[in-house]
Amino acid sequence: MYKRIRDLREDNDLTQKQVAEILHCSQQVYSNYELGQRDIPTAILIALAKHYKTSTDYILGLTDKK
């Protein structure tokens, strides 16, 4: 899951700071999500899926279909 959110961010040419602003959190908090040092809250997971126009199942690694 953590690699997927990093890959999605990089595929969209976004910095951690830009994604953090979209999610209304700090860059450090978002960095911790990508590194797996902090669990991703459901609301953040849903916001990421909506932003990247993908499913939460894809982000969670339950499917490979974006």
C-alpha cells in the first residue's frame, strides 16, 4: 500500500508537499504514510483514491486494476 501511494504520487508528478496540501496535513505526516510509519486513516485513503481517480482496493493492494 505504501509503495502504491508513492508510485501514484510520482506518476502524477507531485511532491509530497503538494499531496499533503491536498490532504490538509503536513508534509511530514504524509511522508510517514509513504514510509509505512503511520497508518493511513480511512478518510485519507478515500481522499487519495478520489484524487488519483482509482479505487481504495487498488491502493490497498487488493487488486492490480487501477
